[in-house]
Amino acid sequence: MCRVKGNDGKCDHREDCEMGFMFSSEVMVEKSKSRLVFRRRIIKLWLIRVMSFTLLCACVGQILTLGTVWRPRLPTVWRSHSELPLRIELPSRLTKVASPPKRVYKNNGFLMVSCNGGLNQMRAAICDMVTIARYLNATLIVPQLDKTSFWADSSDFHDIFDVDHFITSLKDEVQILKELPPGLKGRVKNGKLKSLQPVSWSNMSYYYKEILPLLKKKKVIHLSRTDARLANNGLPLEIQKLRCEVNFKALRFTSQIEELGRKVVRILREKGPFLVLHLRYEMDMLAFSGCTHGCNSMEVEELTKLRYDYPWWKDKVINSKMKRLSGLCPLTPEETTLVLKALGIDRNVQIYIAAGNIYGGKRRMQSLVEAFPNLVTKDTLLEPSDLSFIKNHSSQMAALDYLVSLESDIFVPTYDGNMAKVVEGHRRFLGHKDTILLDRKLLVSLIDRYNNRSLSWDDLSLDVKRSHEHQMGSPTKRVIIPDKPKEEDYFYANPYECLELLDEPLRST
């Protein structure tokens, strides 16, 4: 140590003192170094923790991202429709219907609608009328179904569709009531209800300019013959999306019909894959279209008389031969047999006939039965007691066929009628499930050449397969034909605005 003597601060034993100071300085330096090292270690430790946490967050984000890429995706509206018990096999990358903006309620009046035609013609009309009511800020009364057409089906809306689900699932879009308020019922009874037919294939400006002022003035109006009253194209994206919202989410069949659909599908699935053949060869179709190829003279006379007896079937004089060669007639059972064989369909596959009574009965079905022995119908799969509640109701029978058609491994319509188109669109929504869209104009030409022995079977089969290689319901845009809406692609057959992938923005047409 350094000893200090007196007050002069001088130190005796100078060498010892200097060594003491040197020792103290070294100790202080060492302590400073230790503190610095310690601080550096703490900083490194915190940096390691921060970097580890950042890296962990990044890994979690990547895992979540990969999960959304590879996890099977359900359509947004289908999740709320999960009660539908049919075993729809959803692909890994499915589509969604994004809901339009929620409605700000401002009731401009009450809209009553009467649908016309068969089940799927009415289904599309309901979708359109809901959309129109929503954008006119009108309260919609549950639609009335057609009871005066050829089928004379007495079914009401609630006999086919789940009316409570229909109302509640659309509560954020449009107000729907089961009937008019009591104060307005008198107008209907007194014949003071304003009724009119909307112009076909109209855009929304027509409804804003022509229908809305009338609605505000009368407070309640009735729209009749509501099929094809909205354009296929040129509408705002929100309009198209709401049409899909109604079609794929709100229109659910009754629990009885769905249960029957489950039963049919279960029976078919127990024996393996199955094909649904929408063989549109019933009496009403042939009479309406004037297509009589393969019919005998008595049948031609019967069909012609029926066409003249129904005033709403406007075309009376029809050249059946020219219409068939133009591809405008449904394929006959015999033509269908050749087409399925030419396509290479396995003769042992189950084929479910989604149709009513085939005109000509067993005589016309003979070739198809011989070529494909596992031909079944709802009547052969189910007991009479199972079908008792829908037996005399064509629309409810069509609803059963609709459900089975959605579930099938392959769907083949022989005519592009309303059911064929609406089912095609719904199967696209479920992941572009295989739907063979037959080119009837080409097929009848090939079949005639084969029957005339100017085309071999091998060449027929090759031509049929080549021509339908890309006719399987794959993703595509609708064909738009300005000023010819009847000839362009139908919106409900390919509502591609609603078929975008979850990670892609919806694009307008």
C-alpha cells in the first residue's frame, strides 16, 4: 500500500506507491473490460432472442401460407350449405362466391313474381328476381311457381325449396316475406294489382327506369313470366355474384328431397362410379321442339296435335329434318347409344337416367339397354313408397334428378335445355366436374354417315372422341353475341364470375 505522510500528499516509499497506483489502474481497467464484455454478451443475447422471434414468426407465416395453398378449399357459400348431405367430392382448389355489399334497407315497395316453366327454368328466374328486388330496394314476396304449364305440377315453393333457409340466408341482401302484409292483400283481391311482363334479357337500367318508378307509385307490383329477364352479360359484377349467391347458397331443396337424393346416391355409390344421362326425350320436349326423328307416323301426328293444343308454344310449323341437321333437336335414344359407345364409355358402368317417361318406351330404349345393361332410374332404385310424396309432382322429381346429377362422376345431357345448363353451371362451381357437352350438329352428321356405311365404326369413334376432347366442362369464358342473347352462352351454364380461385381477385366481364 501507499502511505501518505502529513498533509503534503507525498508518499513515503515511492516505489511502493507507484506500484500501488499501477496495480489499482490495472484492476480498474480489468473491471472495465469485464463490464464491457458482460454488456456485449447481454446485447448479443437480446439480438439472438429478437432474431429467433422474427425467424419463428416468419416460419409460422410460411406454414400458414402453405396451408392455404395446399389445404382443400371449400366455396364460401358451400360452407354454410354443409348440411347438404350428398357426398360431393370437392377438389383441392375450389372457388368462392363473394357476397355483395350488405343492403341498406329502404323499402320502395313490394314485389310479387310468378315463375313459369319447369324446375330449372323457374330456379334461374328466382335468382334473377331476388337480384332485381335487392337492387330496387324492394321487399320480395316468396315467388309463386308455375301450375298451369304442360306438367300441371301443383307444388308450391315450400314443397320444393327450404323456404325458411331461403329467407334467412338472404336477410343481409333483400327482405323476403312469405306473403303480403294484411293491408295490401286487398289490392290483390280487388283486382287492383299492377301486373306486367318484364322485357327479356334486360340490363339493370331497364329496371331502374321502368320498374322502379312504377313500384314507388303503386307500392306493390306483380311480375309474370320471369324467365330470362336479366341479361347474360354486361351487368355489374355485384349483380352476377348475387345471382350465384342465390343459386348456390339460398336455393336449398327440402329435407325430404335431399334425404331421397342421399339414398339414391348411396345405392349407386355402393356399386362404384356412375354416369348420369339426362336423356331429354319426353313427350313434351318432342312436341314443343317439333323433333320427330325416329318416330312413326302415329307418333308424329300425336306430337303435332299436342303442339297445336298448347297456345304458349308459339312455333307450330316445324321442319323436323332441317332442325335436326342444325343440331337443334335432342339426341334420340338410338343416337345416344352410338355416341356413348363411340366415346368409349364402359358398358358395365352404372347409368342413371335423369328424365321422365321416355317417349316410345321400351321400343326406343332397347338399343341403349342392350349396350349398357346397368341402366337404372329412380323407379328401379327406390321403392314406390319412397317416391310416393313426389310421384305426381314433376318439379320435385326433377329436384331429385338434379341432386343425383350434381353427385355423378360424369354428367351427359343429350339436349341443352334448362336442366342441362343449370346443372352444368353448378358442376362447374363444384370444381369443374366432368360434364360432356355434346356437339349435336356434328354428331348427327357423323351418325348419318355411319348408318349410310360411308364411315367406319373406328373412324366414327375417333372423330367423336377428338371432337369432344375439350368438351368436358373445363374452365372457359362465355361466348358473347351482341344483340343475340338467345344464341350466346347462358349465364347459369357458366357463371365464371363466381368461379375465381380464393387467392385471385374477381374480374368483371
